[in-house]
Amino acid sequence: MLRRRELHLRPAERRVGARGPRSQASLHGERTMGVADVVICGAGIAGISAAYHLSLRKPSLRILLVDSGPPLGLTSDKSTEAYRNWWPGPDGAMVRLMNRSIDLLEELARATGNAFRLNRRGYLYVTTDPCRAEGLLRAAEQTAREGAGPVRRHTGSPGDPPYLPSPPEGFEGLPDGVDAFLDPGLIRRRFPYLTERAVAVFHVRRCGWLSAHRLGMLLLEQARARGVAFRSARLVGVEVRGGRVQAVRLSVPGGEETVATGCLVNAAGPFLREVARMMDVELPVFCELHRKVMFPDVERVIPRDAPLIIGMDPLPLSWSEEERDLLEEMGRSEMLGVLPGGAHLRPEGGPESPYVLMLWPYAARPVEPVFPLPEDPLFPEVVLRGLAGLIPGLRIYLSRMPRPAVDGGYYVRTPENRPLIGPLPVAGAYVIGALSGFGIMAAMGAGELLAAHILGEPLPDYAPAFTFDRYERPDYRARLHAWGETWQL
């Protein structure tokens, strides 16, 4: 078919102070637009969630949400829309954040008649490697200790615990934790579409997906009903005096405008670093380009009620000699070696839809964000070839692939793949970002946590794991050198 400046932290205020002055003289000759108690830069899912939670807790706040594009229009609406509480880690902070975020998602779903179609089909982690199976089992037991739910082992013996398959829709009355299938014969009976070489399948249960756009617009609608204003403008400057945010400058049609404010939230997604640098703050973040394929499964290889399926094993791709020569000529010889694990897919749409979402971050590396995204004509075929090793029925498309649609966005990551939520080293400045591929699932918990920081409310025990000043703690810096699997998927 192939024809990081050193971080010097200063204490930051933890609560919104008195409302700023009713007017402020122009600092740069531009006209004054007004006053806001809080300005949020970025109307992706993180910024919208911050506005939602701040307005929910303190409706009297004058909140201005600013973005140069439409809400949810940059990266948030191009996600896989999935969520999970499976986050093996050294302290359980990610599990607790995600459990809280999922709690909030479920509460909102109940209150709105599940307007954003939250389901709980789960994730299937699949491996053909017995050693990797043991590692996954240890990870499952670790996350169980951290609060993700129990591990139920299925070995094909009469004493196995019961297994409750996930329905295609809904989220109520289903188990959490992990169902670990450790018998190949049992795997073939339960999941006949998977490769016969699978030796272990881990069905993680408090997982699934939702409509990210419906969720985001619902949060925005409720925030705006409480007085949050949206402004189509680009943040071009932050006025800081005496170590404190005083105002922001916006680029608008006809020039610049100034908004006096004592609180700025950096929710700028791929442009998180640029906004922080306006306050002379250097954030330890970088961007990775991640694409996804919308693929028409016209042969119905993937069951329409399947969970999200993830292949955990690194693998080489099978190419003909002619294809190998062509890849060499194209300067794409990296495709000829062993590629990392992580190819995954899920059904998209209802039972009549033919579509499947396919992803594989096989070439993730730090890049500068560029829009529109640079093209990679090989991506759909490489993803299909990788997934065909996991789901053999997909090989039917290798000779003639239906036309795919490709989009994607940027994952904004910290070195250890944990978000930044809380104050910055300028009084009145905050950040909610580096939600690296988990923005949709973490948004509700992250927005609530940020609101608690800004309003001076009690913080949950996991809050210190996500603040910017964690990098100044010797114990945390030492831990970074031994950080293990980030469980990005």
C-alpha cells in the first residue's frame, strides 16, 4: 500500500483579593476595556472548567474568558474523548485526582440526563508477552492500593470471580477496578477479535468515553448563565508591578485593549509557555504532536460495543522489500525498526456507525506547536498496520484501505507527565495546564482544584503533587530521576 532557565519561586497569593480599581490609566496608549476579577486565557476544556467552577463557587466574580479562536476549537475538540482512573504511580495522586474528576462527571451526567453521553465501557490493555503481563498485574495491584478498585483475576478455573461485561451506553451499576484475564483460552472466548497470541487482557472498568464537545459547551453555557463573559481576543501582554498581576493587554480588531485584573489564569494549552513568559516565568513543559485517524470499518471488524482497546507491546511492522526501499528513499527508515507499544482504537458513534478512532503515538517527541498541523501521509497506514497485529481482522484493509480522516493536536507535558494546577511565582497568577492527553478526563477535577487555590478554600491532599513549586522540593526532584511508566494512554 505504501506505492528547561533555573526556577526561582516567590510566594504567590492563594486567594482573589479585593476587586481591582474601577478604571486604570492606559500603560501603553491603548484604550481601557474594563475590569475583571479573573481573566482566564484559553477557552479549551481546562479554561472552561476553571470558569465553570469559579462561577459555581462565587457567582459574584467578574470572570472574563479570552481566546483568539472559538471555544474548544484548538485541541479539546480533537481528543479521543476517553477517561480512566487507571494511573499507576508512586503516590496515588493521579488516581485521586482522576477519581474526583470522574465523580464530578458522573454527578453532572445525572443532573443533565447524561447530556454528554458518558459511558463506562472500560479500557482493554492487551499483551502477548508474559513478562509484560506480570508488570501489568503489578500495576493493577498498585492502583488498587491507591484507590482505583480491586483486581479480579480470571484464570479459567471454577473459582473465578464473576465478570460483568460493560454495556455500550450508561455508567451506573458497573464495577470499578480491573478484571485481569490471565488464561489465553478464556481470552479467546471473551474477546474473539483479539490476536490468538494474547496471554493477558486487563479490562480496566472505571473508564470509557463521552462527547467532549457536548461536555465543554454544557460547562460554558452554565458558566455564562452565571455571568462569565467570553471575549474573542488574543492575550499579548501581562502588566506586573511589585510582583503582582495588575492588568492584561488584549489584541482585538482595531488595536489593543487593557483589562485591569488582579488574577490571571494561564489555561493556554499549547501556548502555556508563551503566556507564562509574559510574566517572566519559565514553565517546564513541552509539546508533542499527536494525531488520530477516523477510519470507516466497513467490514465491521470491530464490535460496535467494544471497549477502548490498547496494544501494550512494541512491535516491528511488516513491509515488502519494495516498501522498505521506498521508506528509505523517503527518509522514513524509523518505520523499519521496532516501534513502541500503545496502538489503540475504539468505536465511534452508535450501533449503525461504521467509524473507529485509531491512534498510535509511535513518534512522540518534543516539537514547537504549529497550526494547522503538519501532514504525515504515512500515519493512517502505519496505525492500521500496528493495530492489525493486535486485531487480525483488520488485515482485510491492508490491500485496500477505505479513505480515512486525520486530525489531532498537541499534548502539553511536564517531564513527569503530571499537570500544573495552582499558583505561579507572581502574585495573582495561576496555571491550569499540561493536561497531557488527559484534559477531558481531568478537566472537572482540575478546574475544581484551581478554583480552590484561587478562592483560598481547603485543598485536597493530592494538591501539592500538581503545583508549580513541586520542582523546588528536593524530595520531588530526586524522585524525578527514578520516575517510571507515565501511563500516557
